[in-house]
Amino acid sequence: MGPETLMILGGFCLILAVAFDFVNGFHDTANACATVIHSGAMKPRAAVVMSGVLNFLGAATVGTSVAMFITKIIPEGKASVVLIASVLLAGLFWNILTWWKKLPVSSTHCLIGSLVGAGLAAGGIEGIKFHEIEKAIVSLFVSPVIGFAIAFGLAWLMAKLVARWGKSSEKALPWIQIASSGAVSFAHGSNDGQKTMGIMAMILAASFAGHGYADATKHIPFEVVLVAAAAIGLGTMIGGGRIIETVGKMSLKPIEPVHGCAAEATTAITVFAASAVGVPVSTTHVLNSAVVGSAYALHGSGSADKKLISTIVKGWVLTFPVTAALAFVTYLALNAVFN
């Protein structure tokens, strides 16, 4: 592949990366907005705008440790633009399809699964770093369990406190829920926004090394941080309504402020902790698990829509293998064209 073709393909990949980040934003708006909207604490438009702004700030200010983690999944020197294009095309396809079906799946699962599939297609078992994948898989599967457990305990405790303190606490709860919703948005940006930063850094190192970006995967450029933060923030503001509707239906009981506060606070704490240690988690998985955990604590096991939850779990399970297979096939096709 000649240098001009390499740069053109690299530019195309950068566009795909921004698109993936934008889709991540509107796919995951429900993580912060669903409970605060369905409880009546905020109007939909105000909640979505607040979420978009805080997504941007979270992505722009927290750091790049998660982005650096993403750059380490593919061995150094093997992250070609063809591989990255395959990752982004597979992830985008699944993200958009599930958004259209109103199914809240994980953009993180899409990205990690696609990286694994494309890496295996490009280099077999040496095409990915298994110890990094293991960290990602553990964090992705453990975090929803943690979310359920913390939300269950927090909802139970908050219900007891509200019963003791009476109307004064009931008046404060909507404002507390708005604050916790904002914290989820900020946390989401701090973790999910960084994942695309890592991909963009890989593109720059692979295609534009001769233009000052040879060390992009070692030190994430500021312009990458800014573009990724803006894309996820704008995406959040524009397209979140479809998934918000689905998340709101997971509880058969109306979502109340206590329910929403517990789910949102749990999600914010869990995602912030993951960002602090530099591992990717799924805000979608944590939030959905926290919604169910809060419902169980407040209303019992009969309060959740088990059929809908089963459908969502199937989507979670399918995402990793489907995106891996899509990226594997896409890499083989693109590699045949460009090499």
C-alpha cells in the first residue's frame, strides 16, 4: 500500500472513529437519562442536553488511561489501518442495528469484540494480547454484578431513610436524582469517550506517523481528546430517545426518585472506579443491572419485566461473538482489496 493510499484510508478510518463515537453517544444516552426522565425529575430535552454537556466534559477532562488500555489490545506494529477499519465497520454496524431495534447493548462490547475478531484475522493468536483481553472481559462481566448488588443495597437504604425523614426528603430526592444523573453522564464520558480516543490514536500512529503522530499511542494528542469528547457529547444530545424507552420499561413499576437515584449513583460510582484504574466497562450493562437491582430492593422480584430483561441479556451475550465474527470477515475482505 502506497503512502497516499495509506493516508486516504487513514482519513477514512478517522471519519469512522468519529462516527462510532457519535453513535456511542446516542446509543448510550439512556444510561443517564432514562431513569431521571421516567421518574419525572426532568423533562426529556433538558435531561438529554445536560447529559451531552457532561459527557463532553467527562471525556475531555478525566484523562486517557482507558484510551491507553485500548491501544494495548493489538500488539505494537500490527494495528494496520485495514485492521482498524474492520473494527470500526463491524462495531458501527452492530451499534446502529441494535439502536434501531431499541436494544441497549454495550458499545464497549462492540469495540472489544471487533478488536479481537480483526486481530485474530490479521495475526492469529499473536494478533491480540490475551492478558489485556482477559482484563477487559473480567471488568465487563463483573461490573454488572457489582451494579446490581450496590443498587439493591442503596435502594433499600434510601427507602428506609425516606420513610424516616418524611416529606422533606421526598422534596429533595428529585434534585438528588438530577445530580446523580449528571454524575452518570460525566462518568460515561470519562470511560466510553476514551475508548474512541485509543482507536483514533492507533489510526494516527499507523497512517500519519511521518506527520508527527508516531508516538500517538504513547501520548494521546490533545486534538484527539477534544474531537472524541465533542463527538460523544453531540451524539448524546441528538439521538437517545429509542433506548430511553426500552430502559424505562425494564421495571414493571413506575420508576420513582429513590429507584432512579440508587441506579444512577451506583452506575456513576462503578464507572468512575473503572476509569480511575484504567479499564473499560460498559455503562449500559451497569445501568441496566442497577435499574433491576433497585427494582428488586423496592418492589421484589416480580417488579422487573423478565421477558424484556431476557431479550437484553441475549443482546449482551451476542454482541461480543457477533462483532468479532463481523470484524474477522471484514478484515479478510478489506485485506484482499488493499494488500
